[in-house]
Amino acid sequence: MEISINKDSKSASLKAAKLVAELISKKPDAVLGLATGGTPLELYDELVRMHKNDGLDFSKVKSFNLDEYLGLPASDPASYRRFMDENFFDKINIDKANTFIPDGLAKDARAHCAEYEEKIRAMGGIDLQVLGIGADGHIGFNEPLSSFSSRTGVRVLAPETLKDNARFFGGDENKVPRLAISMGVGTIMDARKIVLLAFGKSKSEAVEGMIEGPVSAFIVASILQFHESAHVFIDEDAAYRLTRKDYYKWVENANVF
Ligand code: PGA
């Protein structure tokens, strides 16, 4: 795991955007794994800026989102399809036909999940997966005790997640769908590169568990310790519980990556 501790979310997001841009420059038809939530917004803003100012070209890029609420139509203001269109896809030159998000209204959710996995495989697998982390250590909607080898499937949201996501539903956690379709932990681990972002004190326990804790399904993100190319970009607040913070800065400053 490569850890980058930054003074704020903006500088962390700029570094993460650089990794994404480098990949697209090298491989114009790269397959991106994308995330929703408050965390990746500055990353998307920077990629939009690079598209407008530096000509970063998304025309051949393909993308797969981590998850979608079950029961929400794409047109719902809280759907992840709407989130991605409004915050990213509508601002760049990606072909919408190449942007895949699980269908929250899939009639046969199980079959839909299997097809989603198959589509990822058929496109050659995910080159770079963007991740946030839940305060309970989840990645995607893989809540505590999710199987490390799980594939795309239906997930039950944890009570903490309902609370955390209520802000996207007018502050009412009863309006947050209880179920979602999510890539599995195994699906995420198959990505060739991982870029995880985490900001703020509310994420510091999960970040500590992910980086310094034992690998345990209790903090699902800790499995990333086994990933050969996992890059973690955090701010000082998210880093404040880390015991070896100075060491991580020392390694980053050695500038060998
Ligand atoms: P957030 O969610 O970016 O809205 O904090 C992250 C997550 O739950 O993975």
C-alpha cells in the first residue's frame, strides 16, 4: 500500500487525478472503476478541468461504477446514475454508452449482477478503480463481514451507512434504500490499480483499520493490504490516528514511485 498524507482533500485529489490522467494518456481506452459519494467530487472536478484545459480525452474510456441503490430508477435525483452524469459524465467527452452502472430496477437482480461481472471481464477488466471508504470500513457497499472473495451482488446496507447517506435523501435515513447492488470485494481486488481517497476525522478509524489494523472482514478495506498496487490519498484529519504517519510521509518524500 502506498500512503499519501496531504494537507487537505484538494491536494490529495489532485495527486489522485494525476494517476488517472497518466493512465488515460498511456491507454486511451482504459477501463475505469468509479465511485460516488462526497469523497471523489474534487477528483472528478480536477479531471473535468484537465479535459477542458489540457485536452484529457475520455472518448475511448469505459467505466464501471461500484454500486447502485436497488429500487431507484436512474432518473431519481439520488440515483448513482444521476450523480455520475451530473458530477462527471456530462462534463467530459466520454461516450455514455461506455459508462456502466448497475441497474437499480433490474427485474432479476442476480442475473443482472452476473452480467455486470461478465461485462467487466469482456472489456478486459478494470485498469484503475477509484474508491472511497465508509466510516465502517466498507468499500463499495461491502459492509463489515462481507466475504473477501465476493463478486457483484445484492447487499444489505449497514445502519451506519444509512445514517451517513441520509444527507443525499433530504436528511431522512428512512428514505435511504436498504438494499443495493455492489461490486464484490473480489471484483474490486481484481482491478489492476486501486486509488482510494478518504477525508476527515469521521474516516480516521476506518483508515487506521485499513492501513495498520490486522486484515479482517470487520474492516473490509483492510483487504487492500494484499493488493499489489493500492494507492491511498488522505488528508491530515483522516490520518490523525495512524501510528506510523511520519514514516509514510518519509516514504512518499523518498519519491521512488
Ligand atoms: P462518502 O462515502 O464519500 O460520501 O463519504 C464513501 C463511501 O461510503 O464509500
